Amino acid sequence: MPDFAYIARDLKGQKVSGTISAQTEREAVSALSGQSLFPVEISLEQAASAMGIQFGRRINPQLMSNTYSQLAALIRSGVPLLRSITILRDQTSNANLKSVLDEIHAHVEEGTSLADAMARHPRAFSDMAINMVRAGGEGGFLEDALSRVATFTEQQEDLKAKTIGALAYPVFLATVGTLIVTALMVFFVPKFGTLFDQLRQRGELPMMTEWLLWISDTLRSFWGIAILVFTIIAGLLIWARLTTEEGRRLRDLIKIRVPLLGNIFQSLAVARFCRVLGTLLRNGVPILRSLEISRQASGNRVLSEAIEAASDNVTAGESLAAPLSQSGHFPATVVEMISVAEESNTLDTVLVDVADDLEKRTFRRLDLMVRMIEPVMLLVLAGIVLFVVIALLLPVIKMSSTLS
């Protein structure tokens, strides 16, 4: 029996949170009511839903995009939801996806909503997909929501593929260059150490050569191994820290604050938020519900907190733009356009336009940055090799001039 996390209020109006076991969300609500608790928010515990062999590997996002698109086409053609899921399950050749669709079919047949059934499989469905489908089910535009999820997923995969493809050569250069320089330092440079002993004893060894020999000796000594082991352990500890809830928030904060790349991560997150919010508003979803879904779809916890604070302002009857501006995480142009859109009652249209504009500018900036990485990497490697060559040639030239 799955566990549901809940936030509720008791008879005194105090907030209570915890988990409760139930077959469906409706049963969970009934159980809480029996305990004189009034549910405010109920969600499926993802820890319990991550169990099972079929969840061992994440399903290819491109395959999920095709699944969303096909499901939307079937529903739009008038095929019932259960029949549509059965068709997709029978035609897929992916064992993991077949198992997931089989589970979803069983839960939907028992009366669970499609979104709640998807939430039981967090490794297959993203938070954005689950919340978009939930909004589509509640607002009566499920096929449009599935189509939009398919488009979002495909866009994200295209961006990831372009970035990986553009970074492949620079990463190859960095890897090969690091191996070559390390081999030079460990095996080649030490052979010159005895050759330069006389110059070192007379204090005539150039400083660059002294640095080079010191780096080589350190890499070959116990301290070099100790530094390598310490670096690996520190990296593992940092990674473990970043997988916690607080660590993920810190990681998201670093992502939008890091120089150069920070603006790109921030713009993409803001664009996702604006596009999802605009799409939901256009389909008639209430503003507060739309903010809740789009907040989770932004993919950044820091921005999500800022949007949540803005939701409180909207609940109090204030504008959306003011708290977004005060958070400092939204571009001034975006906030200004939202403010004008609120006054002219065109928020749904303006938000989608803002998302289009942000994505276009961000993709151009990202493409330019990736193109610049390759020559920069070549210059760095050339500089390191030049340092090694000059450091080795200077004492040789000095020795030859002394002999002359």
C-alpha cells in the first residue's frame, strides 16, 4: 500500500504534516477526515514509489516524449484513456516502459487519476510532466497538456544533445591534454633533474625550471598520491552533500550565481516557468493552481521559493510582478513585461512570448559560449606545453652558453 505525504489543519487550525498509507488519494483524504484533519495538500511519497526492478533505470526522455505525443493523439481522436494506455503498452518494445504503462493502467482502472498513477514512477515521469497532466486532467485539456509535455521534453533533449555534441571535442582535448602533460611530468621531466643538478647547486637554475621540477617531484611522491586520494574523497563527500534536500537547493543557487553559465541556467528556468504558467492560464486553470504547477516545473528550487512567495501575494490580492522583482532572481525586463501584462489582462499571451524570447536569446548565448570553449581550451593546453618546453630549454641554453 503506497504512502501519501500530507499537510493538513486540525480543529484548532494548526498545521499538521506527516504520511498516511492508503490505496488512493481519495482514501487518504477520507482517512484524514476520520482523524478530524482537513487536508491542504496530499502527494504520493516518492520514496515508496521508487521500489521495484522496473525503476532501476531511467527511461530515455526521447522515448517518453514520443509516448506523451502518441497518448495525446489517441485521446484527441476519441480513444478512451485506458484503451490508449493499453495500445501504447502493447506496441512498445522497451521492457521498462511496458512495465510502467502496465502499472499505470492497473491504477487508473482502479480509479486513480493519471497524474497520481504517474507520480508512482518518479524515474520515468518528471515533476513537470506529472503536474502538467494533473492540471490537464482537472481543467479538461489533458490531450493539450500531454502535447505540451512532449514538446517540453523534446526541447530539453535537443538542448542537451546540442550541448553535449558541442562539448565533446573540448572535453576530448582536455582529457588527452591532461594525460599528455601528466605523462611528461611523471616520466619525462625527472630525467632532466640530474642534468640540472650543477646549476641548482650554484643557484643558477631558472625559477621556471625550479617550479617545473617541484611539480614533477610532487606528482611522483607520496604527496601527489595523497592529494589525488583527498580530491576523490572530497568530491564524493561533496556529491553526497549535494544529493540532500538542502544540498540540492545550494546546487540550484550556485547554478544561477556561477559566472558566465549562471545567466544561462537562470534564463532557461525562468523561460520554463513562464511557458508553463502561460499555457495553464490560457487553458483556464486558476492563477494559484497555475503558479503551484509552474513553480515545480521551473526546475530550480531557489526560483521555486521565490514563486511560492509570490503566490502568497497573489492570494492576498496583490500583483505577481512585485514579489518576483524583490526576489532578485528574475530579469528586470521579464518582471516589467509581467507587470504590464497584469494591467492589460494579457498575462497568458505575454508569458508565452517572454518564454520564446528568453529561449532564443539563451540558445544563441549558449551556442556562442560553447564555440568559444574550443579555442580557449587549445590556448590553455598550448600555454602549459609552452611552459614545460621553456622551463626545460632555459637551463640547457644557459649551460651551452657557459661551455662556450
